[in-house]
Amino acid sequence: MVLVFIETRDGKIKKSSFEALGEAARRAADLGLAAGAVLVGPADAGLDGELFARGAAKVFRLESPALGAYSAQGYALALKGLVDEVKPLAVFLSATAMGEDLAPRLAAKLDAGMVSDCTRTAVEGGSLVYTRPIFAGKALATLKLASRPEIATLRPNVFAPAGPRAGAAGESVTKAAAVPEAAVGGRVTEVLKDAGDEIDVGEAEVIISGGRGLKGPEAFGLLREAAALLPRAAVGASRSAVDSGWIGHSHQVGQTGKTVSPNLYIAVGISGAIQHLAGMSASKVIVAINKDPEAPIFKVADYGIVGDLFQVMPALTAELKKLIAD
Amino acid sequence: MEIIVFVKRVPDTESKIRVNPETRSVVEEGLNFIISPFDEFALEEALRLREAKTGKVTVLSVGPDEASVILKKCLAMGADEAVLVKDDARETYDGLRTAKLIAAAVKARFPKPDLLLFGKQSVGADNAQVPAMVAELLGLPQANVAVKLEIEGSKAVVRREIEGAAEKVELALPAVVSAQKGLNEPRYETLKGIMAAKKKVIPVVTPAELGFAGDALGPRVEIVKIETPAARQAGKIVPGAPEEAARTLVGLLRSEAKVI
């Protein structure tokens, strides 16, 4: 079996978990295995049906009073119990804040090898192989794991979810997880929502990023206005914009920020330093808006507009509004 | 407080990366090496905590002899002591291997640490595995990707980044925390610090001295291939005045690229 850790936020399954489940189901099929989904802690009963429809043959629910709020220690202990019993070939998690926190803890607990932030998986010679960017995408490593289980985190917004299969059914199994309160030395006590509940650049399908050309924090308003018109869109930034204090560091794309793979990346007033290009070159479609026709960003862009962003961005927003009105 | 900070020697983020497909590794020749940027946030936080609460800050690196250069820099920034766990292995991408070396070194040399600080990931391998693995191997609680850290008596209160929000995590000390950009603004080394660092001796520990023999550290990760991604081709420049260019672009994104 290929097990997938399913992450929920506000009671709903995250899109990245459906993506990981889709990839697990495809690789499991290649290997003649089934995909299983794991929900840890309290979760709505209706979620099982969604998971069956999206590729899971089995849904495991791990329950314990100690699994109320997320803790890496508690969740890893619960998952180890299931892994010891089911003996999966691999466990997939999303490379999200939670997945990246939990997966290495689980791998160490199981003495298992782990691959982080995969952007491709395949079966070659009967084994799973994982490809992942290194140096924020300046190079790619293809790796194999010599352990059972294998642990991998999958980058959000790269893999296609499966299905949905209408009328899909499967088996639901609820297990009491042995997680003593004393085994949990740290836990989340509060979730602090930022203003506006923005989509994170790591998960966004569209990113509109600003750089030094914005000349100050105010012009990020032009980018936010355009981003607000598109579904699952986020505002990103170059390192120089972040280091100038124009926008929070969580928006930074590049080698010391986030490495992203959205469907559409619009670089506004970004010249294209090597460490920025590394972080966004895996985007499916890149648009560059810059007044300098020699800017390196144009060398990686599918579409470019050479012009003043302070004129182009309002025009672009107006065109997007027209498109939506149609 | 006894604080240990873990630092890694990595290629400068401005570096062009070349790979050698035959050795399945990154070509190190000609690269400029630095302390991994996220590790600097970890060290700065340790120094601030020591200044506020007294104690000792030790930096530890797993790597070749050349890693003593970044350890000297940490001493010059203000760390009290440094230790090198000498490991000549080429990058394995196996976080668990490094975590085992670190956990063994902590057990051997630091029987009662209060806080273990890491960068959230090393730039380069970009694994983000080692902090949580060390926490697990030592049975300690963890908070990764910290943008705020406060010590309140026997616990650490951490604000950590999650998608579009932040989590407050409370940890019983001793604990493992990994640093994200935004935690603080790292200081520069001072001339006085550089002079003092020159006189300090950095003890070297080998894996054998930590009890690893034979293939106890045999990697669980096999490198099949290291390659550079296919270069993107420059596309088309959309001509015209801003309004016209914007109109054409939206049309292309809609009908040609099909991304909006």
C-alpha cells in the first residue's frame, strides 16, 4: 500500500492532499498496490467519501484524546502505529508547513529514508524514484530510497488530483491511536490568521510578484488588486523588495524564500537575479513586465511586456475585470 | 541557558550551479561557500537569548575541514565555542544520516542543553529534514520555521509560519527550534570578535569517536541522477502601448496559454 497523510484545515481536506493522493494512487497502480488515506485526529465523517472518490481504496482514521491540536510528536507516534501494522511501501505527505514539520519526525521514528519536496515520481525497475529540485531549482536530483517504508513529501500545485470517480466506495477503518499525553512535549496552542487570509505563494496557482521596480510598498497594492481578480492567486516578491521592508518575508520567492511552481507567474519590476530565477523557473507560464528590455527575466518569460509597470498593471487589472465581466 | 546552534557550509546563493552527471554531484570547484543563510538567523537568536538570559552558545557543524571557516565566522559573531563533526562524505541528500551524527554529538558533548537551534533548511540540499529528525532522535519537542521565539521559564513559545497564517506553538524545554527569515536581523562580526575567534581552537570529532562504525551511517538515499533543468526559452514580447499590450496579453493567457 501507498499511504497518504491527509491534511485538513477548518474541517476541509486541503487541495495539496488530494494531489498527493492522486499521485499515490497512480504509483500504487503501477506497482499493483492500493492507495490508502490517513486522517489523524478529529475529522468529519463525510470526508471518507471524498477520499474514495479521489483514489483512496481505504481510509484510516487515527483517534486519541491527545490528537486534538496538531503536534509533530503526537501525529508521528500515531502514524508509526499504523505503519507498523499496515507496512506500507511508502508514505506520502504534502510539502506544506505541516507535512514538512511532520514527515522528517516520522522518518526518524521509523528509521526510514526520506525525500523532500518532490516534483515528479515514477516507477523504474520496480522501484519508486523521486525527482526534486535542489538549489531551489538550479539543479534536479533523482533519488531512490533504500528503506521500508519510504517517506516522501510532494510539492503542492505540481501533481494532478485523481478522478473524481462517481460512486466510488472503499473501506473505512477507525483505530484508537496509542498516544499518551506525556509523549507530547509541544503543541499548537493558537492559529493566528493574518489579515485578509491570503493564499500562500507555495500553494497558489497564480503568483503576481513585485521587485525593486515597484520603488516602494505602495505599488504592491497594484499587484494585490490584480491578484484579487484571479482564483487561488497570491502576491509574491523578490528578495530586494522583502529586504527593503516593502512586504513580509513570507511572500519571498527565490533561494532564500520559497521555490514555487504555479500555473502562471507574473514578474513585475523584477530584473531576475539568479537566486530569484531559480525559485520560479518551474512555473508553467511566466510573464515579465519590466521597463528594461535587457532584464534577465525576459530570457525565461513566455510573454513579456516592456513598459512602465505603473501604467501596465492598471491596464492589466482593467482587462482582467473585462474578462470576468464577459 | 545552554544553547547549541547547528550550521552548514553551503554554496553562496548567487552561485551558478554546475553538475557532474558522472559523479552524480554538484561541481564544487569555483564555488564560494557561506554559512547557510537560515543558520545565521538561528545563531543571532541564540546570541540574543544569551545576552538577555546569560549562558553559553556553542556552534556545531557537520562537514569537511573547510567547514571550520564558517565556524570561525560564528565565533567572530559572538559564539562562545565551536565543534566540528568531521564528515568528508559528499552531499548525500540523506537528512537522517546527518541527524544521527548530530544527535550522537549532542549526547556525547552536551548532556543538558536547553535549546537546539537550526536554520529551517540548508540552502542547496533544501531538505528541511534535519531539525525534526534530531528532535525525534533525542526525544525533544520541535517547532520549525520560527519567526518569533520567546523563552518563558521552562518553556519556549514559538510563532511559526504556516500557509497564509501563523501558529503559536508551546514547547517544554529542552526543545528544537528552526529559524525562518524574519526571526531577526543577524549581526556582522566585529573586528574584536574576529581577533578573538582566531585564537580559539575548534575541537574536531569524528564519526568513529561518536560510535559509528562500519555502515552504521550507510545512506538510505541513493542518488540516481543529478542534472540541470532544461533551460527555458525566451518567449514573445507583447507589443503596443500599455492598454493594448495588456489586452493582447490577457487574450494570450486565456486562449493560447490557457492559464486564466
